[in-house]
Amino acid sequence: MIRKVLLLVVLLIASGCAKDKGPDPWIDSGIDSGTDTDTDTDTDSDSDTGEDETPPDLPSDCSATSVNILTSGTGDGRTPSIAHDIETLMTWAYDDSGVAVPANWLIQMATFVPDGGVSVQEPMSTTIIARKPDMASRANTFGVVWLDSRWDTSCTAALQNDCNLDIAFMRFDPAGIPDDTTPFRITEAAGLKTRPAIVGTDDGWLVAWLQPDTIDDGTMMAVALPATGDPGGSVPTPIQVSQTEDVALPGISIAAVGTTAVVVWLATGQQEIIARKLNLDATTSGDAFAIDEGLSVIGPAIVAGSDDFLVSWSRRTVDDFEVYTRMLDAAGSPTGDMNRATWTVDDIMGSRPAWNGSSFALLWLSNRDNGAENCYDPACENQVFVAELDEHGTPRTAAVQLSTNPNPCGFPALSWDGLGWTALWELRQNMRQQIVRGQMTCGL
């Protein structure tokens, strides 16, 4: 109990030093409530004493080829997302007012052209608040969802914390040009705080989000959209995916293969990674099931392969948190055991898997080289690492460190870009939040 009180005091002091009043990006919850999550429950089950701490000997066939800051001027960038389908698009929330208040968060797009670099476009939204975008692709089009205040007519820039946010959807072509001048409204929930998740399917798009029930948890909801994204003139009726108050705040993720989609989340209590299969109309298929249970876990993410799925998350071991993976078949059912993906003496969080048509890659955040034995402070220098994986979800190359800046990194994203693996993340430095792009290429 004393240890937990001390940890809480450290977190409260550290969070008061940062400009950003949101949560620790180490946990990557994607919320703006200012609530940090304690993952150390001090129970006997928190220590995985049976794990082999000896790292595998892996070839160093990959290297970092470029690292550059995408945000410009005095503005801030937050919560980036990236998707690839012949072309590569990137998006993030952007506040061009910089350190001025009140903030004016907009949605910004950028394109990546192999051998041609990154082209950042002007912010496209005129609403007071447009934040936490997530992006997916299908049939060489790109769908973006985000939290938007435009439907709250009482929302003002001076009182942003009182604005009600709902989910907006907009479709883009490969050049980052939107199909419409205004987005479609996906929810009438109001009060949404966490980042929505989107995936492209054979039928159109699936969007999932967390409907908050308490300050710590909520209920998973989902809707299906046609290929155009147009819900038909009215807000679609959501389908409940999880039990009420069953989903903890840090993150949700969704992927689809063929006629099956799978959504993953962290269960309330942070002792289980839960998955549930969905049909392409967002209806549930079978009961929810555990990917991992019995230990402190956090940060699940899922990506589709050619005919299977890869799930990654952070799991408590003897001394720290490490990343584990598990494969699901085309029907969304687990195949084989969990696979350990990292071997460090540091806490590993924020993992993100990706697929390029023939192989997987995995990104994670580590407090390696942060000058501290324990990364309890939200101001830890979280560094970004990427490695390629084999068909079982275990690394087949040594990890490449993409971030060398001695400032905190958070909210990572990963995708194939046509030449290599592009990672995006949020960098906090000089009282600013900037979007950074790093690329890893491999000689396999």
C-alpha cells in the first residue's frame, strides 16, 4: 500500500510539469481526462516467474533510414495515424495556435511518396475541436474517424472542456483529398473521450469506440458503414460489443480479414486482454474470449495478415513489462500459445503491429536509455523501436531504435509505406508536441 501511495504521488507531481494535461503517453489511453492508470497491483500474480529472460540471437538486417519532424511553425501535433494501400497517408490532430490558449485542434493530412518525401497539407477542419484521428484503407481509399465538436451548437473555444464530442467520418483519395466538404456523423453519444478505431472491410468500414460508463471504464460499441461512408442521412444505430463497464480506458483496436473482424480491448481491472469477433455488419459473432489473463496487462493492438490476425500487448514479467503476441486464424480464433516479442530490463509499452502483404512488423515504446531504473514518471524518455516478425509473431530481426531525441515519445503508429516501415509518434519537447516520422528498411 505504501508503494502504491508513493507511486501515485510521483505521477501527480510529474503530470503537473507538462503542458499537456492528458494522460501519460506511456500508457497511450488516447483520452483527455488527465487520469493515469496504475498497472502495479502488488499481487502475487503480477510476477511471471516462469519466463526465460535470455534474449534470442537475431540478425541485424534492418536499419533506420530517416527521422524527421512533420509538424511546423509553432503549432502542436497529437495522436498520429497512418495507413497504406498502394499510397501512404498520414493524419494527426493539429493546433496551429501553439502555446496560445484556447487551443484550436484541427485534422491535418500528409502524403508519403516513395523517393519523393512527405507532403504536409493545410489543416482541413473548421470545427472548434477535431482530435484523436484514426485511419484505415480499403480499395485504395482512406477512411478517417475522429472526435468532433461541430454538432454541439453550444460549444465555444473558451470553454472547450464543456463541449460534447461525437465521431466524424470522412473518406480521402490517395492524394489526401476528401470526398466531401463536411464529414458524416457516426454517433449521437456525446461526451466521448477516447480515440475511436476504424478498419476497412470487403463491405465498407467498421468503426468501434468506447462509450464511457465511469471515469475508469466503459462499453465497447461498433457500427458498420458502406464504402462511401454515408450512413444514409441519419446517424447509424450502434451495436453493443462488450458488457457494460467491461472495457478499461487504455485503448481499443480492430482488424478484419475476409468476412471476419476482431476487436480487442483491455478488461476492467487490467488483468485480461479480451477479443470478440464481429461480422461485417458490426453484429457480434460468438462470445468474447481472453487472449491473455491472470497478470497485469495493458495496451492491446491487432492487425490483419493475409488470412490471420496478430495481437500484441504488454505483459507483466518478473522485473518489468514486456511485449507478447498471439496469432488468431481467419475465423478469429487463437492458434497456438502466446509468443514473447521483447527481452529487456526496461518497461515496454505502446506496441503496434503492422502487415505489408508478406510479413509483420512490431513497434514498441521503451524507457531504455532514459537514465532511470524505473519509469514511473510520465516524463520518462520513451524511445521507439521496430523489428520484423516471423509468421508466429516472434521477432526475426534485431530491433532498430528510431528515436534518438532525449525527450518523451508517445502515441505511436506503424505501417508499411511501399519502401519500408514508417512509424509516427508524438514527441514532447520545448513545451510543444510534435509529430515525428521514422522509417526502418530491411535487407531480407
